[in-house]
Amino acid sequence: MSKTVTDIQAYVDDEKRKELVRKVREKIDALGIEHIYFQFISVTGRVMGKAAPTPHWEALANKGVQLWYGAVADVCVDRRGEYIGYSANAAELVALPDPETFCQLPWNKKVARVFCTLFRNREEAEAPGAYLTSDCRGNLRRIHEQFKKDHGGLHLRIGCEPEMMWLKRGPDGKFAGGTTRPFAYHIDQFEQLSPVIMRVNEYARAMGLDMIQSDHEDAPGQLELNITFDDTLRNADRLITYRQICAQVAREFNLIATFMSKPFMGVSANGCHHNVSLWTGGQDEVNRLRYTDELPGMDEVFSYRRGGQNEFLRPTNEWMPAQVGLHCIGGMMQHLNALTAIGASTVNSYRRLSDLGFWAPVYADWGFQNRTVGVRVSAPGRVEYRAVDSMVNPYLMSAALLKAFSDGLTNKIDPGQPEQRNIYEAMEAGKQVRRLPSHLAAALDALEADPVIGSALPGDMLKVFMHYKRDEWDRFIATVTEWDFDRYLESIP
């Protein structure tokens, strides 16, 4: 009887990957790399992993690095003192590097990073060496591949609009105000942050991020620096890389780089609109980003998907999406409440959805160029999902959108007519519109009740996510805040 080949063994034995491992060694030697960060992404989008000296590259490329399973949940306990996701005596996962993601760190050129795929331990009693289902990045890759098979080769491309704020750090290391004033599109405010922006762009280019445009938004120190859209997995990797770059630049300038959704009431929040479209065909092309000599990373890091057919776009280039796009919008509308738990994943996210007057996407409707609804056709052939903020885990978000699209395509869900009026005016005129969940607990309830979006978090992933987020809500409810003092301290009932 032949022995069953495990997922981890098939991954290690892949001939294409073996060649990439060899090419990474060439990069290591050419660039003078001495250490590598073997990194993966936790349930919250945090970068986790280990570092190792480069003489061990080949051995670790095949053996992997090991960390306790609870690393996928940020290695933390809930308010009752129980470890989130996994018990203290759980096994150690195996993180095997994806060599195509190898890239030098531009601020420390002796160090490189590589993203990893996670597996169950080889010695586990149950499913040894299988893919770890709480690996959000690995799940996205597998869900996207299945989507392509189920829908005739359609693949997802995404472009994100990550807003974030640069804040002053006081002598005590804590927040000490914004670096600029809240003037949207104001070049003078943009210029005040020019040294920071230039440094971010320098590092971004060195790590394969094609930065296309940027502006100052209407909150203190708020910038939106946009990256060229691409295949969904590479886009997620680049958003994670962008956050790492901002954290490094903040250290260099003694600032705070915050992706918190709503640091300030009365001004705009840090959204992260996802502009999505489904394509057939096209090919990957290396964008050298002005490099003429040795690229500081593997070709894949600098590659973008070009060409092909945008299946959301009608041949007439009109705003109304093609049938594929309409069915996908129908899937989004059907599952918006559950999607909100992924896109607005923190307690603070709902400050953004409650501060009305700042185009908060709080209503389950869609339209053309309509910024008052949750889903907007932002250009012919492109749909913008708006109820997502900059604290998002992009791998979970992309997987959830794929599941919504798949449901819409399979069941030919009709999204209804687009709403062209300001949604508040439409409601005053008598239109009945469903509101999105108003707090995290309600969004989590919607996710638990939606098996379609729940399937974007397969196996242990949903359990880990719900444990972490239910605990976050419980901690919030159990906390006395400044608001409590202001409202009740001297109140005589």
C-alpha cells in the first residue's frame, strides 16, 4: 500500500519551488543578506514569525520554522486567562517559506523577509502535515484557486485605499497631537509631511510596491498613499508590507503611524476601500520600478498582473456592470452584514460607522459614484466595497469577498436597481434601507449566522477569529471609560 503524501511533503517536493529555493540562495549571496524574517499573518493581520541566519536557508526552506499554534492568535489570553484559539499544550505549527516572496529590507539591507505557508506539525496524531486551517494567508490562496476552478478561470484583482495618520509622539512616548491640520487635498499640509512621504515611497519601491498617487485627507496627519491594483494575494501581501514600512518610518522620525479606524470624532476615519473586479486571462509582468541592476527581491515581489478581460466591464464601457459584476454585487448585498464583521473588525471600527456626515458607509445599498452607500461602482468595470477600514486583515477580507461573489454568481443574485440619490435623501423620501451592524457584537452575530461568509474562515480559522473578537467585545463592555465618568460621576438619578 502506497503511503499518503501529506500537504507539507507535497509542498517541499514541488520541483518549481525547489528551483526558487536555489534562486533565493543566489539573491542572498548577491545582496549580502545575513538574516531572514520567516513571517506569517495572525488572525488580526499582525506580522508574526522567527528570524534565522542565512547559512540555514536551505535547511529551513525544507524543514520550516516552528511556533506554537497560538501564534496565529497573537499569543494572548482572553479576559478569563485562557489562551485564545489554542490551549497551552497545543502542538507547534510548521511555517514553510514561500521563496517567491523573498525581499531585502531597504532600511536594513543585511536582512530580508519571506512570507510563509503554515502546516500542522508532522507528528500530529490528527491530520499530520496538513495545511493549517487557521493560516489566513494560506486559506486565501486555496480559496482563490478553488474560485477559479468553480467559475471558469475568473480571478480577483484588488486595489486598496489605505488611509492612515501620522501623529506626534511626546517625550513620554505617547500621542501628542496630529502632525498636520485636517485640510483635505491641501498641498501645503501634504508638503509638511513630505520627508515622511518620500521615505515611505523609497522603501515601498524597494519592496515592489508601485505607488501611484497620494493625497492629504481631512483628519490630522491623515494620508492616503495608493498602490497599483493586482492579484488578490499579492495585494494583501503589499498592504501588510506597506504597514511594516510605515511602522519603520515612524521609528525613524519618532512619530506614531496609526491605522486605527477612528482616532478622532468629528473628522474622517481611516478607511481602506477595496476596489474589486473579476478578470480572465492576462499575465504577470515584472515592474522593475527603475531598477536596472539586481532586483532586491524575487521577480514575483515586483510582478503585477497585466492585460486580460475585465468581466465586470461591458463592451460599451458604461457604468452599469456586466452581468458577472451585477451578480457579484448581488452576492455582496446578500452578505453585507457578515462581511462587516471582517471589514470593520474592531470595537473602534464602529465609531467610523457612527460618525455621520463623513460618508460613513452604513446602509446596505449600492449605486454609481454614490459615496453614501456600502457598495459603489467607482468606475466602469470596478466596484468599491466601502465598509472596510485600515485595521482590516486583507487575507480574510479577500476570502470573504470571494465567497460572496461565488454565491452571487452561482445563484445569479439580483442586486436590485442602483441608488443614485444621497441615501439619506432617499430614506427621507420613504425608501426602506437596511442598516449595517452598529457595533462589533452585532456584526459577529451576523457572521456566525452566515455559512457562506463563514466558509471564508474554514476549519479552526472561524473558531480563532470568533474567540479573539468576542473577547475584544467583552473587554470593551467590561471597561469603564472617560465617557462613563463624564456622564455619570456626578449624576444624581
